[in-house]
Amino acid sequence: MPAPRPVPGAAPHPRSPIGLGRAAVAALGLVIAVDLFAVFAGFKVYDVMGDLVNGATGDAVFHRADAAESLNSLAGKVQSGSMLVCVIVYLSWFVLVRGNAGVFDPAEQSMKPWWAVVGWFVPLLNFWYPRRITLEIWDASSPVGARRSHLLVNVWWTLWILSLLVDRVGYLEYGESAGDIRAAAGQTMIFDALHIAAAALAILVVLRLTRMQHEKALARAGVPVGL
């Protein structure tokens, strides 16, 4: 049976964000798990390099150093893979809720829909455009007359920006001495810790926005929630 054709002039319907919201939460959870593994691997490097800095020698300590470096390298590769998956899933959800926000309150959306993707990747602009879009989605999705607190979004975004800045600092040139490698490992662990905190708050943002949009769609008289 052919799908019904859209009725010209019909009001657009919001789409259910629940499926992609759950997928985004799962992807962010994966990132947290992998980051925890990376913290463990980074600590192994930090610990053994501390021994070398303090003058430890012998086959045992060098074997530990090699094992720690291998584990840390594996953690980096797994992190890259988990982040790629998360970016794809999260942006799919973000585009969907941005589209729904345009249905709920078009006047609230000051930016074109394509900024929901492009805004994350344009240098400098990506320090505030995604937050701005998120806040506009948040306001459009909030219940009518409800107090619109942006605290959760602002704290999440602050941690995300801090993690980016620490990551940039981590790209500064270090030497190949045990002390330099130890310093780099410590810097990486700080980044991973901030990244974990930001991902945990991102989960809360996804859950809250998904629930608000679902409830608002149900509250709209005569407007079905698309599946």
C-alpha cells in the first residue's frame, strides 16, 4: 500500500526523539566507559614513568614501561573509535530535536537548521554556537509557562569547553624523557576526567530534552508524535 502523500499546507509534525535519545545516551555511556579505561591506562604510564624519574632501573621496570605504553596506545585508539560513534549518533539526535524545536516554536530558533551540525566543526564558532542552539531548543521544548533554567546546559558546556582547552594544551610538544612522558600522561588524565564529567552531564541534557519534547508533543492537541 503506497504511503499517503503529505497534505499541502498541513502543519509539520514533531518526530519522536526517544529512539535516538536512547541511542545517544548509550553512545555517551560508551565514551565514559572508554575514558575510564583511558584514565587507568594513563595512570599506568604516569606511575612507571615516575619510577624511572626517581632512578629505577632493571628489566622489570622497563617491561612495565613497555606494557603501559602499549596499553595507553590501545586506549587512544579505542577512544577515537568510540568518539566517532558518539559524534554520529549524538548529532543525529541533535538534528532531530532541532527540527522538533522548529515545529514547537519557530520564532525561538535564530539559526538555520544546518548549523546544528556545522556549528560543531567551525573553528572558534564551535565554542558557543552549539550551546546557543541547545538553549534555543531547550526554550522551545520547555512547557508553556514553565521556568526555563539553563543551569544544566551551562555547566555541561563549561566542562566541555574546559576539556577542549586541556586537550589543546596536551598537544604542546613534550620531549621523550621519562619526566616529559609523565607530564603528558598527567595532562591526558585531566582531559579524560573532564571529558567523563562533560559526557555524564551530556547524558542528563539528552534525557531532559528528550523527555520535554516527548511530553510537549503529546500535549499538542491533535498532533501525533512521529515514529
